Amino acid sequence: MGEDPGVDAWMADNLPVEAAIGIDPWCVSVDTALRWQRAFAKKQQKLVQTETSLVDEVWKSRPPAEINPVVVHPIEFTGCSVAEKLKVLREKLKNEKTRGIIITTLDEVAWLYNIRGTDVSYCPVVHAFAIITSSSAFLYVDKKKVSAEANHYMEENGIDVRDYADVSSDVVLLASDQLDSTSEVKGTVAKVHMLQSPLALAKALKNPVELDGLKKAHVRDGAAVVQYLAWLDKQMQESYGASGYFLEGQSANKKKDLGAIKLTEITVSDKLEGFRASKEHFRGLSFPTISSVGPNAAIIHYSPHAETCAELNPDNIYLFDSGAQYLDGTTDITRTVHFGNPSTHEKACYTAVLKGHIALGNACFPNGTNGHALDILARIPLWKDGLDYRHGTGHGIGSYLNVHEGPHLISFRPHARNVPLQASMTVTDEPGYYEDGNFGIRLENVLIVKEADTKFNFGDKGYLSFEHITWAPYQTKMIDLTRLDPEEISWLNTYHGRCRDILAPYLDEYEMAWLNKATESHWGVILLSSSQGPSKKIRRKDEEN
């Protein structure tokens, strides 16, 4: 990732001149097809649209598609009715002088019509298309998925439910202006506008109800993560003789007895899912949990499997990147921990990642700033040590929708320049460092973009900042205190204090005692004057007595 060429470049270089590359046009976007076409044309190669799905022709034993019901998502969670969304969309169509729009992205269909489903693992969407004109709205879906109640909802909102396969013929009718029964001029061939869907930005700009739901979902999710860490800390000490989450020291590195629990990347991630499943509005995970030990944590998108996954080791770093789907919001969080004696190098790397994480989360920037401009803030502390990471720093997150949501992002990649960050967007803050064959470190919180209260307002631009909505402690044992400045320490203490206050109602006595210890303000900062100016000394709290 970040090293290998794109699939189009690789195929162009490795296939013979004048090769024909077949694609299923239902599975490739127009934008992607055009990009591939340009890459292949350089070698006199051509892109060919297959008439039928070649996979379907050979996959004779393919099981039938599941009939998963279309579920109406209540206004108490969406905060905006279908009528309101259609009105805004039609105004945009009018401004663009267009007669209609075809919606192919599943989460946009779900968001526009306030429906959800289970057709795609981890993403609460429905296999469907939508077409909207100035006076009509169509949903193309397997009608067996639409209950009488859902069908009544569609009728109430002026949505015409049609068979999934009908979208092909209806697109032809739309092109000749024969789809909309109210159209005055028939037979005029349409000009196709290839534009970014207006729903992408509309969906990214969360309304107050969605923001409130996301905050509440992240509180419950944070409680589940704390419950998991407290449980895992105890298990690592009891089963593996680990020094634990708080203490440094060599572990016994062996089970105390044959009956002790064996902890693997899979079994512990299942336990985490169990804590989440006990929370209100839980509907499933938002992606497969990245539960990774030692060298596996260096694989950015590592996916453990029961047959081959690693056993937890108190002498290795453990990274878990996970999230859940709740009716009121989608979550995504990463924490990296060590239950033994982390090396000086591991602490230095963790601290550099934390400094970048804090720097981005504390950023204040003018309206119009894009994620490409902000990405550097999370990397500078790593760059100072000659370190970096090969993935973007932040992505949008859905409101009980996809865990990765655009059109904005925070990244070094050029397309991060396309859309500026705006108030009420969500975005993750997730820098990392990965050392092949040894360990990986990543820290991730979800942020909300909000208007900043600045002393001045140069150029009348207005300024923006971030609000953290993820609540779970950072492991202070992994932090090299001498590398943090006073402002960073102050931020960390404040954040940990809020974790205690916000999560307390969801934890039992043992879990709360664990969290209190995990979020203690272990240090103060003293500025010592000298002839060279002020210097910094880190003093642990127990030294103050």
C-alpha cells in the first residue's frame, strides 16, 4: 500500500500491446472506467464492456441472494424528513438546469430516503438505485424486501418502488425525457452531466439531531472500550503473568495453569464486540475489528483469522482498531497498548504519534481549508524523528451509515484538496507508525468540525476547530513525558478528566476504579528559569508531596 502501482498502471505495463481488458460495467464507475481507458490507450490497449457477467456464467452453484428487509430509519435519528431532503435536492437540480439525477451509491440512496438494511456486511444499506426528477422519485429494489409498512412509507413520501432490474430501461426513458409523466417535452435526448453527487456533501454535513446521536453513540462506545481494556488488563495479568496496563516490568510470559484462558486476536475482539452488543441501539460492528499483536500490528489493514491469528503476548504491543453501528451513530476508534515492558523506542514512537494526534485535534484554521493542508500537522512530530506512515490521517464517518464517508478527508493524497472542511462534518484523527516485522501504533478519535471562537477574524473568513467525541484513555505507560510540552500535557489531563466524567454512568465499581487509575494526572509541569531562558521539567504527581 503506497508502494505498489495502481491496478490500471500495473495491467498496462504487464499486458501485451493491443490487449483487450474486459470489465463488468455494473461493477465499475464511469470515472474509474475513463481513467483506466486513458491508462490502457498509452499501450494501444482497449477497455471492453462485457455483455454479461462472466463470473455469473461460471458460478453455477452461487447461492441465491438473501431477502433482507428494507427498514425505515425514524425521524428521531435522521433529524430530517425525506420531503425536506428531496426539496433541497430538486433545488440543486434546478440550479444545474438538469431534469433528473441517478443515484448509484448505496449510502446516498439510504440517506436520501431515510432507509437502512443489511445487504452489505457492516454497512446498513440496501442494494438499490434511485432516480429523482423535478416531480418524481423512484426506488429500484427487490420488491420482496419491501414490507407492507415500508411500502406505505414510500407511498406517503411520493416514492415509486420499482423492480431492481427496471433501472436499466428507466435510465433510457430518463435520457429521452419520457420517465417523468409530468414532463411537457418528450423525446429530447438528454445531455449527461458528470458531476460529483450533491448528496455526498449534504450527507456529510450532519444536522443537529445526527450530531447529538453521534455524540451519544460514542459515549456508549467509549464505555464498551473501557470495559474491554479493564477486562483485558486483568486477563493478561492472571493468564500470562503480565505486569499489566499500569506497571512496567518483565512478565512471566507463561500461563499460570493449564486451565487459564488462551487469549487470541480473535477471542479478545469477540469479547469487545460483546461489550458493545450490551449497549443501547447496537446493530453490529461497523467493520471487521483489526485486532493485532506485535508484527501483525505493523500491517495497516490486518485481518485476523481464527486458524492463523496470533496469541496475545505481554511482551508485544497490541493494537485494536474497531467500531460499531448504533441506530444513532457510527463509531470508529483505535487504541494501542502494552501489558508488559515497552522499549524506549516503542515509547518514543507512541509519543510522536500522540503528539501528532493532539496537534491535529487542537488545530484552528480558516474556512476554506481542506484536509490536504491539515494532514501535515499530524506528521510533523513523526518527521522530526525521520518517521512517517503510508495512509491518510482522517476520513468522514456516517450517521448509522458507512464508517468511511466522503467527500472530504484529511490526507496527503491530491484529492484531499477537492472539498474543504466545513462546520458539522465529522472526521477521524488517526496518525500512526508501523515498523515492519516488529510493531504498529495508531491512535484514532472521531472529531466534529465546529466554528471556532477566535479573538480576531482576519479577512472575515471565519475560523474552524475540532471537537473530540471519542472517549477512551491513552496509555500513559507508553508516553515519554520528556517529549511532551506543557500544552500537550494540559490537554491530555483535561481529556482524561472528561473521560472519567462522561463514562462514569456506564461503568461498574471495578471498571470505574480502573478508569480512574488510567486517567490520573500523574504529572505536573514546572518551568525552571536559567540564564538561557525557561526550561521544562516533568514532575510526577507523587513527587509533589
